[in-house]
Amino acid sequence: MLKNKLIDGIVKEPLGGAHTDLKVMSEELKKVILNNFQELNKLTPQERIDQRIDKFSAMGVVKE
């Protein structure tokens, strides 16, 4: 899914899965969300809209 750009990234989980260490998992999620927010905040609202449209428009395109 990452290779096909259907998802933006993968959040690392603790050994054994997210449910095994909720504290570590919540800290990792917070870090990822804040980093993504900082990157998105550098863009204008129109740039964010355009990127989102481009991303979803590219999904499921059939090439003959």
C-alpha cells in the first residue's frame, strides 16, 4: 500500500503489537501526528487541497 501511495506512512509498533504497550504506542503516534502536522502547516490551505486532490485522483487509475 505504501509503494502504491495508498497510505502516507507506517507507524512503528512495539514488539508484539500496539496492544502490548499502550504507552509506547501512544507516544509514537503523538510523535508521528505532530511531525505530519508541522509539515502540513508549512503549506498554504490551497497547496494542501491540491495535494489531496492529486493523491486521491491518482488512486485506482487504470492504464490501458
